[in-house]
Amino acid sequence: MYCPCCLNPRIVDYPNNQKASDFFCEKCKNDFQLKSSKKPFGKKVVDGEFNTMVSVIKKGDSPNFFILQYSLEDWRVKSLLMIPKFFVILSMLEKRNPLSINARRSGWTGCNFLLDKLPNEGKIPIIKDEKILEKKVINKTWRKMFFLANKKPELRGWTSDVLKIVQEQDKEFKLKDIYKYENYFRELHPTNNNIQAKIRQQLQILRDNKIIKFKERGIYEVLE
């Protein structure tokens, strides 16, 4: 497997029992963790212990994630997508119920990744319907959003959450269209008491990074 982040021809296996990551790139130093299944992934991907993942996200230490579906019948990779590390945010985590009192790890609490909480750029397809996609296109998508890597985890979460809603609108949308989701953003970010101001801030960040374009007062357009 090549590195989608820098197009280094090969990523390297970590030694067995390495925590949190399975592969790394010797060139750009990016880490990758693999989640795989022979069944198609839906909206959720099972991950590890909930509080550990929360801590990793808050520290900004998350690896990139590979989500791979395979077939044992014909030994083929059906699909592979990547969640860039800067899109691994708190709003995509779902806390699972603790294991029962009779379980070997009684009380252990896992989590799920909610893929439907991520914008398109947070789910970069690498293999789709058994077809390998163009490497340069994948790398371009990575670099398009790389500005998030230098942001604090909380701010990255806000940008991702607003972008997800923006992508659900028409190509041209109004500020008031995003304001309609104020309660949704309040649920995701309950400690923020000025949601509309935060929405405007994130739209400015997306504009400054050429994700959207400001057309006129209160009107924006999504760029290709």
C-alpha cells in the first residue's frame, strides 16, 4: 500500500502489538490504523475503548484510518477508504453500552465511528467496487483539507461539522440555511453559547481555504 498523504510508494508495518496504529510512512511520518471486515460497512465502524479514543482526539494524536472490506471467496479487496486523522473528531464518536457484568471485561465501554457524520473529504475512497482510484486525485483531496491538521481538535470538529451541513445544501446556499441547524450544532458542541457566531467563523475558514466562495452578503457557493 502506498501513502495517500505523500504518495510514498510503500507504507511499513509496525511491529506486532503496537498500540493505536498498524502502519506508518517512513517519508511523511503519518500513522495508519486498519479496520477491516468481510461484510460491507454501513454508517458505523466499530472502534476501541471510548474514553481512550476521546483522549486521543482531544490530544490530536489520532492516526489516519483505513476502512477495508474484503472477500474471502475470491481474495479481493472490495473497497478501501481513508478517514484522514484531522477528521477524527468527537462528533463522529458514538459511545456503546458497557459490557455486561458476566463478560470477561465487565464494564468495558467501546465506541463506534459514525461515518455519516463526516463530510465527503473525511471519507476518501481509495478502492471502490474493486477498482483502484487515481492516486493523485486521492492525494489532492488529502491536501485540500490539510489545513485542518494545524488546528486545535475542537476547532477541527467545528469545521468538519459545518462542512458536512454545507455539503447537504445546494451548490449556492444562504447563511440562514446553515442557521437552521443551530440546535444540531448545539447538541454536538454543548459548551458553546454563541452558535451563530461560530457558524460564521467556520464559513470564513472554509472561504479562506477555497472550499466555498462568498458571493454577496449572506450568500455562498461551494467550489468544485
